[in-house]
Amino acid sequence: MKTHPASWRNHGARMWNGTLDALARINSRTALNVVSIPRGDASSGVDAELRVLMNRLRAEAYVAERNTFDYARAASSDLDLRLRETAAQLVHFDPATLSTEAEQLAFWINL
């Protein structure tokens, strides 16, 4: 599997975002939510923390007797709030820092 330099991935992402903006008729000069986002890196630990919180929430809300997931229990859990707060940190995560195509694919699939 051939990997491309990060500059190629960044260029591709900018082209894709520009295409989406054009299709949605978004004007970056007038859109209120167009901001410069600081770039993060894969070592920030957000991915690991999300995985731990999600697994804990699944375990907490799983009802083994019925082999079901109790969504009401999950929504009222403190873990749900922590999961949402941690997920909000993804705005600072730069997927271009993922080193393999498999990691990049997993990131986008699991969003």
C-alpha cells in the first residue's frame, strides 16, 4: 500500500472541503462557523479516551438478561456527558496525522 506525504493528504482534504462548500453553496466570507482550527495530533489521547468511555458506557447500559442496550440508562449516565465532552475535542484532531491508510479509514468509519 502506497502512502502519500502529509502535504498531499492536506491538499486533498482542502480540495474535498472546497468541493463540498461549492456544492452546498457556502461562502467562506459570510459563513459564521468558518474558523481557523488549531491542528492536533494523534498522540493527544482523545482516541484512546473515547474508546475507554464508549466501552464503559456500553458495559453500563447493556442488559444481559434481555441481550439489549438500555438507551435511557445510557443517556442519563455521567459517562454519556463525559463521552460527549471528549468527542467535542475532535474538532482539534487532525486526521492527516494518522500514519496509515487503515488508521485513516477506521477514523472516518467510526465517526
